[in-house]
Amino acid sequence: MTINCKGTLIDLTTPKVMGILNLTPDSFYSESRKDSEESLLVSAEKMLNEGATFLDLGGYSSRPGATDISTAEELERVIPAITSILKNFPETLLSIDTFRSEVAEKCLDAGAAIINDISGGHLDNKMLTLIAKYQSPYIAMHMRGNPRTMKDLTDYKDLTQDVIYYFSEIINKTKALGINDVIIDPGFGFSKNIAQNFELLGKLELLKNLDLPILAGLSRKSTIYKTLECSAEDALNGTTVLNTIAITKGANILRVHDAKEAMEVVKLTSLLPN
């Protein structure tokens, strides 16, 4: 449960928090959108001070039905953000939310530490080869289709079994390529309806059989705010509830918009007897 981030070993047996910084104009949660260098740096500093181990930068919106953008536009959003954050906070471990190997490579060259791929290598067949070359930690998420089609691809015979099989195939590929550090993300909200998200969260401990760190990305998602009949802006309490469940079921990383509250989840759950 230890990953190597640019020579720094991070022990995930104690859960860690990954703060979300969206560089897109249409992220589903408006407060996560960073449309200026100043707002980006203010949010980055706040999350780091609140205890986030990683910051996750995304220049391509993966919300359901999101508009496709070019590789060039994605890079124009992400590279300056990497440069700015590392200039001001040099020790920051940056994760890049991208499924494109070209974007991943340029971001790693610019100083990023982790690649967070919503497609698990399925949308770009060069991605895993690139990860093997750089030996950066790799987050592989479960998704069917792409952000524009995934909401219609929710027909499963056995959701949890399908997710485990999906990751088993990725594990075989990464092992064959000699990739050392793989993290799995069950992909809450991606090609899954609300009931399926709760089903998968309720069985999250079964993914521990894959013997890899688990990332849970539940923060302010529609599973929470539609169930509670509120907005993403009012979904922090619901997020904390589901993050607590995720940690008690074995999650090693919480990917969140609100680092302080996630760190409180980690601290309080750490006091539970094993």
C-alpha cells in the first residue's frame, strides 16, 4: 500500500485525501472551477494547508454529456496550472485527470506525479505504455463508453463482479508492462445509476481482494444531491457520510472538493478499533 511519487514514498495504509481542482468551465460543482491563476493558487494552498496529500488537476470535463475538447485545449488549461502550483508550492504531488497519453506525458514532463485515467487505458491504447515508461503511479477508473455515452451503459448482470473483472484485466496488463503502482477507482457516477452507486459502495470491501489501493470519488455527486433532493452546493454533509462509509470499507484515498472535512473523516475513522 505504498506508492512512489517522484521519489517520495506515500504510505496509503493511512488513508489520504486528494483535493479536486477543475480547470474546466463546466464542472458540475461550480465552486471547484478555477478560472484564474489567483483562484487556483488560493484553492491549492487552502487544500494543502487542510491536509490534502495530493491535488488533482482536470482540464477535460468528464461529467455526463460533457462537451469534447481538443488535446491542445486540454493542455492549454493544465500545463500553466502545473507550472504555477509547483512554482509556488514546489513539494506538491499533482495528479492529472486525463485519459490522453499525449496530455499525460506533457504533464509528467512538467512535474506532475500521478496520472488519473477515467478510462483505465481503454480510450487511449498508448496510455499504459506511457505509464510503464515513466513509472508514475496510475489511477485506473471503471467506466463504460465515454463521458458522452456512459449514462446509457448501465446494464450489468452483476455490477460488482463486472467491476472486479474489469480491474483484473487491467492488473494483468499493467503487470505485463512492469507498472509498479496502480490504484483502482470504482468510478462512482460513471456508467452507473444511483442505485448501482449505492450497491457498489455497500460492497466496496470486495475490491480489496484485488490487493491494490482504492480511491473513492463520491464528492458532491448527483448520487448524493439527487437522493437528498438538494444541489451540489448543499451536498457536503452527504459527501461526508458516504466518505465515512468508503473509508470503513477500505478506501485508501478520498478524492474530494472539501479537504478539511475529508481529513476529519480520516482522523475520526482512524480511532475505530480494527
